[in-house]
Amino acid sequence: MESEFTLMAVHAHPDDEVIGTGGVLARYAEEGVRTVLVTCTNGEQGDGPGGVKPGEPGHDPAEVSRRRLDELQESAAHLAIDHVELLGYPDSGMAGWDANADAEVFSNVPLDRSAARLAELMERYRPQVVVTYDEKGGYGHPDHIQAHRIAIAAAEATGIPRKLYYTAIPRAGIAQMMDYLRDTGVDVGDFDLPEDFGTPDEEITTAVDVSAYFERKRKALEAHASQGENIFLLRMPEEAQRQALGREVFVRRFSAVPVPDGEEDDLFAGLR
Ligand SMILES: [Zn+2]
């Protein structure tokens, strides 16, 4: 089935596409929607071979990015993403890391420059729906915050997206998941989440059932093998993975079309 629709997801690093948006990318692709993933950085500040961290011996940023960009292509294939667009900026690392000092890293590049690159892609693909992070970047990573900023700036400059969403992690859902893991005897260690982690449930506008795409999301996550140590979800029991990956939730930042009352279950609601 062909459609005239395009969905664009704007993410910071190779691997960010899977957990919060892998299901909608796969599901809409299957419905004939053209899907575009924009990955802003090359992920140089990820783990090196054997889990070595940036700055440690054996961590070669260029090699890490090559590996991660290969993994991204494999992940995108599992999710049937039509177009992967790389902005190619160096990864800024987490707040406080040495990489932050480099003027060329994504979060330090002037917003007008990086947003103009994304605006070009919006002009080319003309996505009706764009998905990115909220203003906190989900969890505060400088590159996630910057991805949010360029997505908003490009959407405003081009006026092309009719609907724009933030990925969300429902606060109550997380609490439930942690209880479930503790109950099933999973060692969650000192994985103590800050009280303001995630999105308050009443702010969530949209929830999409992507349970049919669970296996493909898991394969896509597994494709990012070099970052396996950081992908906590892969070490959870399958039932917990199904819960965590089977539903993707969003906060609608704006819609130029009328939206349904109550919770939406379709990012293209009102456009069809
Ligand atoms: Zn990231």
C-alpha cells in the first residue's frame, strides 16, 4: 500500500532510534508511509571494543563511530527505514565529559547552522509528522537537547511538519517496570531513577501499539552490539522487554490539524 505520507524521526546518536521510535518507524513503513531517520552525530563517545569508555586506553573515537554507523544501517534494515540521513556531527558526550570542550561537537555548533541542515532535509522529504525529544532531551544528554532544538527550529523555519511529537517515557510505567523487575528477582542494582524521570502520565497525548514489531525492535537493539553494556533493556527478562518495547508513547507538541478527543493511537490521526 502506497501513501503520500512521510514520517521523520530526529535522533542524536546511532541506537537512539530503536527504543522510543523503532516501532512507529517499522509500523508506518509497513503501511506504506515513507520513513526517514535523521541521526545527528556519529556516536564517537560511545563504548569502544570490550566496553572501553571514552578517554580510556583502546578507545579510538573514529573506530567507534565507524562501527556504530555500520550498526545503525543494520538496525535501520530491521526497522525497514527508507532513508537514513546522517548530519555527521561529532558526538558531544555526556554533560561534563572532555568532548564537550570541542567547538565542533554537535551541541557546540551554532544552532542556525545545524538547524539549516535539518531544514534542508525537511524541504527534501516534506514529512507531515516529525518525532524528536522534549526540551530536556529525554534525560539531559547535550546532543539530545540539541536534536530537540534543531527539530523545533527547522519545523518553525520551514512550516512543513503538520504534527510534531516528543518521545516520552511514562513515569508510572517506569515505576511499574522497576517494581516488576524487583518482584521477578532481577538485580536492578543501584539503578535509582530521579523522581522527575520520565513524563508525567497526564501529559502523554498519544500511545501507539507496536507490539507486533517487538521482534524487529529487539533485533534492531541487538544490532547495536558495541553499546550492549549500555542497553539495560537487553538484559531484562523477555516479558519485561515486551512490556517496555510493545507500546510507544508521545507528547504532541503541536498539530496543524484537528486531533481526536482523548488519547490518540495514531501519529497520522487527523491527516488521513
Ligand atoms: Zn543518544
